[in-house]
Amino acid sequence: MRQKIIAGNWKMNNSNTESLSLLQELLNFNFPKDIRIIISPPYTQLGLVNEKLEKSNIEVASQNMHFADNGAYTGEISSSMIKSLGVFISILGHSERRTYFNETDESLKEKVDKAINENIEIIFCVGEKLSDRNSGNHFEHIKIQLEKTVFLQPAESWKKIIIAYEPIWAIGTGETASPKQVQEMHLFIRNIISENYSKTLADSISIIYGGSVKPSNANDIFSQSDVDGGLIGGASLKSKDFAAIVNAS
Ligand code: 13P
């Protein structure tokens, strides 16, 4: 059985005080035990959030990490820094990192290598622009993003890889991919994992969807057979919405 996962990407939001009250609200919900819940706060709150969630079954992920061990990389954060806070999961390749911080498939390959070598689990994001979708190039685009990064890993690394499909045109726009569009892409991703590795491996990988998931559309998206949960942005900042999304999965 594939693991269901709901991850909240808080992006660059919340003061420490706001995050603490959001966490307190989340801890008051009785989340189903069979769903893996992950929260990804800004770097400055990774330690604080992880400490507060220590006794809960909610896990913590960083929103990014650098591929070098240490050195002259002003503004960056390394895998050992994340691990020293007790955090062992990182989102990599988010489209906002690719778009605003010039992350490329080449630099992401380095990050994937580093994370896997350091035993950090990754939520690896892929997604196409509206222009790719409109020109019918969306499947090829996703294939290339995977081929240049995670598909270069050996099969055993996939124990540490979660794929997040996040079409750029659906992120923060209020526009959600239809359940049919999401299912079609998730199945495509699963099939190419199967071609590159094996059906058994492909069937074990969680592929989650991100892009304007809300309580009102979560159930329709999560009920698709190849959708194993979601990566939630805006709605993860409101405890009631996030809880409703967890309960819809
Ligand atoms: P929204 O849910 O705000 O569209 O963000 C999705 C996302 O980018 C999660 O990583």
C-alpha cells in the first residue's frame, strides 16, 4: 500500500508567534494515523517547529537545501545544518526556487545526490508552465525534469523519494488542475518510473499533487487512483483548511 501524504509548504510566511499558534491549533486536531503529515516552515523556524512537534506524528521538512557541505554560499543552508535540527526531509525543485532563484535540472541533480547521500528524504517537485500545457508539451517537459535528476539515482534511492506534481499555472492562482488532468499526469509519471526501474518500484512511490488544493476540491483530486496526497501552499496556513484537506485524503 502506498503511503498517503499531506505536506504543508508554508513558503515565506508567518512570524515565530504566528507559527506557534498555527502549530497549537494543528496539534488540537485528531489526524488519522494512516496519513503521513509533513509541515515545511521557513528555515528560521525549522528547529522551533520540530521541537514543538517532537511528540506528535507530524514531521518537518525544509523548503530547500544546498548541495555543498559548507562554505562561501551566503544565504544558503546545508544538509548537515538541517539534520542538526532533527530534520530529515527536504522539498527540492519547487517551481518558485526554479523561477526566482534560477535552480536548474543540473543544480537540482547535485542537490538530489547530496540529499540521498546524507540520508535526507526528498519531496521532489516537477511541473509545467501553462505554455507547455497549451502546446501539448507537458508530458515531455515532466519527463525531462525527472530524467535529468531523480532518474539518475539507483533504485534503492527511491525509498527516499516522494514526487510532487505541481503545475506552475495552478500554484497560488486559484486555478486547479482538473482531477482528470492530475490523474493523467500522475499515471504518466508512475509509468515512466516503471519503465526506468520496475512496476513494483513504481507502485510503491507516493506521487502527490500541489496547486490550489482547498477543502472544496481536495476530495475530488485525492480520490484519483494515482494521487497519493497533496503538497499544500496557501491552505496550509489555516489550520481548519489544512485539517479538512488531511481528512479529505
Ligand atoms: P498553493 O496551494 O498556494 O497553490 O501552493 C502550492 C504549492 O506551491 C505547494 O508547494
